[in-house]
Amino acid sequence: MSVSLTIEDRVARVTLNRPDRMNAVDAETEERLESVWTEIETRDDISCVVLTGSGEKAFCAGADLKGGSGSSGFDYWTVGRENGFGGLAFRRTLDVPVIARINGYALGGGSEMVLGCDIVIAVDTARFGLPEARVGRMPLDGGMVLLQRKIPFNRAMAVMLTGRQFGASEMASYGIVNEVVSAAELDAAVDRWVSDIVACAPLSLRAIKQTVNRTAHLSPAEAQALRTPALIKALKSEDAMEGVAAFREKRAPVWRGR
């Protein structure tokens, strides 16, 4: 399986390319995804990431059980994945906003990757779920530790303890999905969200996400007092002055990223 990365107009598009296996992830793909996120973290010319799966059937069906996804069971667990499934589920060093473009099934690790995204746009036929318990496994790479923090406890447990699949509208009612659209509207909807994000100052975007990621465990007062590097950089930037100037002059700001 391959992962493609294209960057244009401050938008990075990451695509899982294995539609014949519902874009399931094997060990090689895990490594490739980790390298992709690391590359994006080092670049200053990216304001937004769009993550999706190729084809029309699946976003990502999780680990590749048929083709082999590396170690399993206890060995898999003990290796540890500090960033979660796909290097994304609970990554805290990626300060660029990530949009999940859900074009179909998002199961197992696929759902865990969704939990690591900031905005989720799903086609109305998409299906979500954590079916690991049905095959003698567990959602080790984000599901068990993230879902209960994002949605009400009973709903999170219903997802994990039944292994059921849930529709896009139901996941929207849970707060996991931001917008549900038809297949014909999916790209236009994603582009709208991308346009709104890219219209913002890139340093502000990074400061917001970095601060949110690094302060969730703190009290409001402690979080307010934390001086994250991205926050300080944004406050001292030329863009901070440009934004105010553009507002006063009633024109679109020209962001320099500095």
C-alpha cells in the first residue's frame, strides 16, 4: 500500500492508496504515514492538511488483517505507538489543522485516525466503528483512550463494546463528524472548510492548535498562563499587525507566516 502527499497553495493532501483492500494499513504504510506527518511538521508553507482514502468505498478500514499488519496481540501492544494509529490518532506535535475527508468506511484504526483529526467531513453513506472486539482484538491505538474523552461515556462504550457500525449522521449527532454531505457534494464541502482555514493567519492556526493540544489536561487558569512556543511566535509576528491593518483598511490580509 502507498501513501501520497501533494502540497499546493498551503494545503497538504494525504491519500491512502489501496482501494482494493479498503485502504487498510500495513506496517510499511504505518512507517510511511509517520514520515509524512514528520515532514509536514517541519514545513512552514502548509496551513491545512486533508486526509482521505482513494476510491469511493473506504477512508480506511484499519489494520490490514489479510495482508499482514506486522506484529499482533501482546507483541503489538508492547511495541507502543506514541502517536497512535497511522501516526495520527493522538499525535500532539502536528500543529497544522487536519481535515478528514471521509469517503466511505472508517473502521478500526480508520476511526482512530478520525479521532486524531480536527474537522471531519463525511459522505452520507460513510460508516464508522471500532470492531476490534469482534476479532479478538482491542482498539489499542487511540480508540479506548480517545473516544471516551470526545463523546459521552455511554455512547463511547456502545461503540467499543458492540463492534457495531454507525452511520455518518449518527456520528455527527455524537459530535465526531462536523458535516454530512452527499457524495456529489463531498469535495465542494471539503474545499469550503479548506478555504476558511487557509484564509486565517498560518501562525495563528498553529498557535491555536498547539495551545489546545498542550493544555487539555490543565485547569483554565493554568492553560491561560502557559506560554506555548507557537503562541509567542504568533503574538510577536508581522502577521499579527497585518491582520489588524487589513481590518482597518477593509481589505483581505496578506499573510507572510512571519
